[in-house]
Amino acid sequence: MSHRSRWEYFRAIYARYREGDRKLKQVILNEFCANTGYHRKYAIRLLNGPPPSRVRQGRRRPRSPSYGSAAVSVLEAVWEAAGYPWSVRLKALLPLWMPWVRKRFRVSAAVERQLQSISARQIDRRLRERKQRLKRRMYGRTKPGALLKHQIAIKTDSWDVKVPGFTEVDLVSHSGNAASGEFAHSLNVTDIHTTWTETRAVLGKGETAVRDALEEIAIALPFRLLAIDSDNGSEFINWHLGRWCARRDIQFTRGRPYKKDDNAHIEQKNWTHVRKLLGWDRYDTPQAVERMNDLYSRELRLWMNLFLPSVKLRKKVRVGSKLRRLYGPAQTPLDRVLASPGVDPERAAELQALRQRLDPFELARLIDRKLERIYALADRRLSPQPPRPSVTF
């Protein structure tokens, strides 16, 4: 039966179906489904819907794509150079990166308009196929520390701060498949208010090494360090760090044991700033730590904090049994620092001039080059083996 014949048949039985009783409707519905091949639910929607017109309206012609292949290729290149951010962050960084996009890709005015007008939902659609290749899992190796544990307060509330300086800290291990021996760790520090993040590498989890790395990070931050919140690892719960915080008048708190949500901000940065770049390989030599610090203290901190926007949770709203999360607009950590009260004007002007001078694409290229040198120093014997390709017959 052709489409036109089905439509005429539908028009012929519509009035009789609507006027019939329950038993007659069941008979008509069975015949209608048998003759047309329609699914029963679809047939019920048709017969209970509005009356059919004399001529069936044709299907809407699909809209031609608004974004050409040139715009999509540039979008993919920016997405790759920016470290594969999700669509909302990618849309927010496009205007910031546009001066260098014009120089590098020589985009036309039409392509630039498409890149400026594309929505986050369209970005998801255009990049859907390539996004499926980037999936990994996480694990950690934290040994609880008992020393000073009862003298460091547990932070049971959420810091609702309006100024920078209140941070969360954590160590990310680079042990590979074996936890024995001494291996590298990445010390991550992220600011709650601005999301500014600094990272340094240390060999082992010695108390002095962790304290010295925090001292270096405190100097590198564009604002004064006011508070740190850590987990219960022995690398943080010790006299060295306790005296250092007391001497610098830094508030020192810790999360509850086995409650990673207490340090949710730094757990997220552990992925974006460490695991996503270095993976799960084992690094256990001073040369590897030196090259990691050369990356962390130079190109990576500038690339992440000056050019990559992030979103922050504003509030949670209870809607029935569900919890709805509302997020603010995507901004770079530098933009949040500049909008914060009490920022040194000279330091702010210096950071703004630095962002205008640096090329994010060049930074991404240098980061990739340094990462390749770091990968060459991994202990392959104790690192996870890549999955073997499956063979089908």
C-alpha cells in the first residue's frame, strides 16, 4: 500500500473510529494496523490526534548544514590544540583564541562568523565521533597519616569564598603498575574562587619535598595563599607542613577519610592537569621529575590559567527528587583573578600583557614536544601495557 493509499484509508476510517465504542475501536484499530503495517502505538496516536486534511502534508525538507567543512576543520584543530575541552568551554575560548586562529588558519569572514555563532550543542554534534576515542579510568595510592591528624581541623562545610587564596591540594602518583620503591608524584594546588591551578613534581612523598614544592607554588600564585585543604595522606598531615602553615598564617584543614567529595575541586584538576597529560605510566628518575617541573612551571601553567576557560557551580536547586546544578559562564582563571577584589594592579597588568603576547597554539605545540620527552623517560616495564588489538576470524 502506497503512502497516499494509507492516508486515504486513514481519512476514511477516522470519523468512524472516533464515534465508535470501545469494542468497535479495537476492531478498527486491528484492521488499520494489519492493512497499513503501522505500529500499534503510532496508529493510536494518529486516530486520537487531529482530523486529517484532504491532502497529506509532506515531510519537512531537512535543513542544509549551517557550518561548512572549513569551519568544522578549524573547530577540530582548536579543540585538539586546547586539550579537548567540552563544548561549553570550547565555545567560551573561541573568541579568546580568534586573533591567533586568523593568523594560523587564515580563515575567511564567513568561516569566522560560523565559528563565532556556533552553539555548544552544535559543537557536540560536530565532534561526537572523535570524542568517543578519549576514555580512561582513574585510581590513586594514598597512605593515611596519623601524625597531627587530631590537631588539624576537618572542613565539614563548603568554602563559600569571594576572594582568591583558599585552595585544595593533593598528590597524584606516577607509580605505574607497582607501588613499591620511590617514584614521582605531582603536587596539585587549585584555588576555589578563581580555579587557578599550579602543579609541581616531587620524587617520593617526603615531607620536606612536599613542603618545598608548596613554597614554590605559593610564590608563583598571583595572589596570597590564605588556606589549604588536603586529604589525610601522611605527606600533608605532618609537623613540617603544620609549622610552615603556622609561620605563614595559612589556615590548614583536611577532609574526612574516604570522602573524595570533600576535595572535589582538586580531584577534577587531577584529571585535567595531570592524568589527561601523563596518563598512568611510571616515572621514577630525577630526570623525569626535572622535565615534569620544566613543563609544569612554564608552558602548562600559562596555557591552563590564561587561555582555557572553565565553568563553576553556582548553586544546587532541588526539583522534586532530583538535584539540578546551575553553572556560571565559562571563564579563564585569569579572568576570575582580574575580577577579584584586592588584586595587585601591577601583577594584573603584567598577566594581561602576557596573555596578549603569547600564542596558545605555540604553547600547545611546546607542551606536546615536552610531553614526548617525558614519555621517553617512563619505566615501560612497570607501566600499564597498551591494550592489544582484538583479532576476529
